[in-house]
Amino acid sequence: MVLSRRSVVYILLVGALVLMLSPFAWLGITAFKAPSELRAVPVHWWPHHPSPGNFLEALTNWDYFGYARNSLTIAVIYSVLATLASAWAGYGFARLEAPGKRVLFGVLLSTMMLPQVMTLIPTYLLFAKLHLINTYMPWVLWGLCGAPYLIFLFRQFFSNMPKELEEAAIVDGCGQVRIFWRIFLPQSWPVIATSLILSFSWTWGDWIAPALLLDTSRTTLAVQLTTGYHNAHGGTLNNLVAAGTLVYVVPVLVLFLILQRGFVAGVATSGLK
């Protein structure tokens, strides 16, 4: 039997999906294991005595929701500010004329190739000199600067909007700021949804920046999940880590479910053109 090209593609996609979901499945299995099963030899591929109480213990072992509040505060601040700043910058690159605009846009995109570790020490020294360590102001400043990929998405979307809309607004006496706020920004809802999801998930899942800039009391859930679950001997309670991590991904999933239609449309109309 000869498989069609479409069948081969579907088989490869299903195989890739299984590979990507297997760590998540193992996380779910581990979350229901008793501590003794974590060290069992041979490995227990399925918990013999499921322990749903692991989830309650993971949420009450320390101030889980307090750290979640810290993460939510940072993620909301950054995602809202980054979306607005990136939209404004993308509008400028798409609709305004200025010398060197293309070169500047190329430089902006090139910054996406810089690994985060290259800027860790300069970032820390800068915020230390500004006395912003152990505050949430770094995320405010990062948000106000926008994000290169989000600027790219908005620029692509705004570049494809009809020029007649802009010309009609100019005839009616609108300036560039009013054109942006009244016409272009409301029309860019798919890209706004995409930007909110991406920026929120980036910040919610970030470990390096909070670990570098915040102390234990103000740090985020991502950091605390990796350091907070220990037994009396200092060993890591991996079943509680797994349970806490499963709860940890819920806000991102909820946000995606709410904005998924706009997210798909935003990627289709901006990221692929």
C-alpha cells in the first residue's frame, strides 16, 4: 500500500505532536505519584496509588497564590505596555516616512538574534545603578520599549491596511496620533490579541529576569516552583513540583482560549506576509 503525500504529512504531524506532548503527559503522571513511587526501580510508568492530594499540598506548602500574584502583576504590566508601545512603533515603521527607516528596522530585527544571557550582566548593572533592583520598574521600562517581534507583527499588519483610510482621515483633519488611535489601532485587534498572548506567556514563563532582579519575597511563581519544594533532607519533591507546574500553566491556557480566534488571525495576517 502506497501512502499519499497528505497521509505522510499527517503521520509526521501526529508523531511530532506525540513527541511535544510526552513531557507534559509525564508531568501529569508524576503529579499523581506518591513520594515512594518517584524512586521506584523499575520505574512506575503509571501511579499505583494516585495521590490527588499532591495538588492541595503543592498549593499550600508555601504561599503559592502570593507568588502567582507577583507573576500576574509583572505579566499584565509588561504585556499591556509592550502591546501599546509595539503598536505605536509598528505604525511608525509602516506608515511614516523618515530617513534611515529601513536600516533602523533591520537593526531592530537583528536584536532578536541576541541570546538573553549576553545582556544579563549589563542589565543587572544598569538597573542596580538606577536603584531598580527588587522592584517591578524594569518590566515597566521593558514594556515601554516594546518588543522587536511584536513591532514586526504590527508593522506587517499596518503596512497592508488601505492607504485610503489614512487619506480620508487626513482630509477630515486628523493628525497621525489620532489616525493611529481612532483608525489603525481598533482595526488591529487580531494582532493585539497575538501580542497580548505572546508577551504575557513570555513574562509569565520567564525565570532568568526575576531570579536576577527580585528577592525571595517579590520573586515570581516560575522561580519559586524550582526552589520551594523540598523535604526535610533537602531533596526536591518532584511530585509537588509537577503538581504545582500543572496549575502554573492554567492562566496562559485560559488567556489563549479567550483570545485564540484573534491569535490565529493575527499570525495569519501579520506573521506570514
